[in-house]
Amino acid sequence: MRIGLKAVVALFTVAFVSCAVMPKELREERGERKITLKMVKEDLEIYRGSKVMWGGKIIRCENKREGTLFEVLQLPLDVEGRPKDVDRSEGRFLVLYDGFLDCAIYCPGREITVVGEVRDLQKGKLGEMEYVYPFVRAKKIHLWKRRKEEIDVYHYHYWPPPHPWCCYPWWCW
């Protein structure tokens, strides 16, 4: 009986993990996930030119002559390469994508995963304080679909109760 239960648990584990599939463009351009923002900020010369995979939430998007520039709040990545919905970060980084990406779509709050090359550290302002941003030249950028919770909140704000799809007893009489 124990062997059968272990086999079933192992089968479900394999099935669950195999459903977590990294998007094709990220699989093709595999970046090093072990190189962290903190490591680059502490010793740029070791990591300059390294290919990394970082992700997070877009803070700012700007179209420039050189391409599209993003300021991103770093978040740890899950097995698919998607930024986790957590309240911890190693900081912010800048990403330059060679080409045009529409900032109306790649807007603040959206989640992206970037595979790119560590180029430099750039000084900038974060509010009134000086801040050092690791700078990455993007090879691939994946924009993630909005999470279900974000969509539900959107519907709630624009469809006040009573909702046509959920009927509370005191509203249905």
C-alpha cells in the first residue's frame, strides 16, 4: 500500500512540475539565474558581459532613440521564469531593449522577465536620493499575462455589486 501511495504522489509531482513550462523565447536565450542583482552591484567587473535572467515589475517605460528603456523592480523568479508575487526585492535595474515596445502595453505594474547581458552600473535618482542601477542590454523580454487576482480586482472596480453572475440571497428577492 505504501509503495502505491508513493508512486501516486511521485506521479502527481512530476505531472505538476511538467505543467510549469517556461516561455519559448526565455528557454532559447537561457540566462544565468544564479547571478543576482546584489552580486552585480557589489562587483561589476566579475559579471560584466554575463548573460542573466532577471524579472520583476515595470516601474517606468520610456522610448528613446536607442530603443525602449525600462526601470524594473526586481522580484525572484519561479520555475517558469515568472516574477513571484512577493514583498521582497534586491532593488531596481535598468533594461534597454533594441527596438520599439509600446509603453501603453509595457506599462507600470506589468510583470516582465528579461534575458540580457550585464553592461554597466548607472547612477540615477530614486526620489531625492542617489541610486545605482545595474544596466542590462536585453536579448529577450517576456511580458506576462496579468494575474487572475488583478483581473478580478479590475472587474470589481467597474462592476459594483450586485454582480449579474453572483447573486446574494438578499439581492435576489
